[in-house]
Amino acid sequence: MIVTVTPNPSLDRTYEVPALDRGEVVRATGERVDPGGKGVNVSRAVAAAGRRTVAVLPLGGAPGALVADLLAAQGIEVAPVPIAGATRSNIALAEADGVLTKINAPGPELSAAERELLLETVRSQSPGADWIACCGSLPRGLAPSWYAELTARAHAAGARIALDTSGPALLRALRERPDVVKPNAGELAGAVGRPLATVGDAVKAAEELRELGARAVLASLGADGQILVTGEGTWFGEARVDAVRSNVGAGDASLAGFLAAGGGGPGALASAVAHGAAAVRLPGSVMPAPDDLEPSAVSVTAQVPADRALREPAP
């Protein structure tokens, strides 16, 4: 069972458009409404794979009620933390050529009581969990040290932590030695304070995160694949993708695939790559089901192509 924690969930509306022309009326060719937030997406992908998951998230107002209803309809257990503010609503515009424009609202501000109730709800849901996946940005009212506090409490209770966040929240949490962190290339570059131009640059940055406390680093490099850096070794994985429809939630699907496959080693990396590749072929933030996966299109190797230039360098 995988517990996910999404401190700043959202109601996500995705519109597919031929092209985005500023100042013009743009007619959508498709529309989706999904429960959003990185941890929510991990739960959706885990549930799509037929595994049990519990989503812990603060919910408020009409958008929060709709998020809970949408998750329940997908067979996901919800452990809601009632808050006074309304859950945020986000908009994504997916163009036909694969370019995605996202408009993310800041979200509500959590009170001290709501902050503590969120931690307590995670604690109450932790017994029996294989992993606790803590994902996404922190809402107003939660200090950058909040993930560090959650990680410390979870480890004290014997749980394993997977962390997908960025900036000060990531750097502070590293001190509590999360079991795996999952940055993308931009977040990885931000954590080490320098640009990444090659796969080797990304591996070096991941090694530095391990030196700072992460026990393992699963890093998404977009179209350039993924790397896994652990105390046991380093692996590189990639998959053939003929057409990208939407990359919303692809990293979240990757983390779900990694954790569902055990959360360690090249086999889990292969699962992460397969899930991420399947996600980008689907509309909006739809999470892949087993039938969407193409394991034969995935390759994983310990021979990391360190000199390979990233097609999407991280500034």
C-alpha cells in the first residue's frame, strides 16, 4: 500500500487546442477535469495499476469536494484534512505540437491547526504503508522545513519516504535522509546551483544530492530519459515515444511506477520509464493503466552515456 501526501492539491482543467494565439479566441478541441497535484497523480497511477493507495490531502470549498468525488470514482481512498480555504483550480493548455502552457493558482493558506492536523493524518495512515510519497509544492502556511519534519516523523515510525519537491523544501528535507527523491532536470539543476548540459552532469548532480542526505535519486530528464543513482549503483533508462500528447503528470506516473515495482534497482527504474513514457502519450493528466505500458520500448543500462548532450538542457 502506498500513502501519498499532497499539501497543495488542485482541480485541474486541461484544454487541447490547435495552437495558442495570445489575444485571440481559441477554440478547444478537447477538455478534461481531473483531480490534480503531484501526490494525487501518484495515487491515480498506483490505483490504475490495481494497487491500494490512500491519498492524504487538505480539501476545502466546492473544488475540494469535487477533487474528493473524482478520486473516489477512481477507486482511491481519500483521507481528507478539512481546511477553511478553497482548494485551488489550475488550467493547462495543450497544443497540438506538444507544447503545454500551465496556469497554476497559489492555493489556500493553511492555519497552524490545519498544518498539525495534516501531519497527524499522515501519521494515522502510515501503519502498513510500503511507502509514503510526499509530493509537490507547499501551500502558504507551511514552512520550507515542513517536509523535513514529516520525513523525520515518518522515519521514526519506521516508514519509507519518497520525496518529490524542489527548492528550499527539498534541500531542508535532505537532512532527514529521505529514501528516494525524484527531481526533474530543472529541479536537479536548481538544487546544485548550476546548469546541466549532459547526462553526466545530471548524474554528478544526483550524486551531490546523495552526499547531502538522499539515499537514492530518481531523476527525470524529460525526452532524454531517467537516471537512478543509489549506493548500489547508477543506471540510465529511456523509452521510445513516437508522439507526445501531454506531459502533465508524466513525472508523477514515473514515481508511481518506481514505487509500485519495489522502489529500488534497475527493475524499478524500467517500470518508472515505462510509466512516464505511457503518460506522455495520454491526454491531459490521465495516468497510465497496465495496458498502456510498452515494456519492450524501454531500455535500462548501467553503462550511463555520460557525454550525451541533453536535448532539453536544464538552466
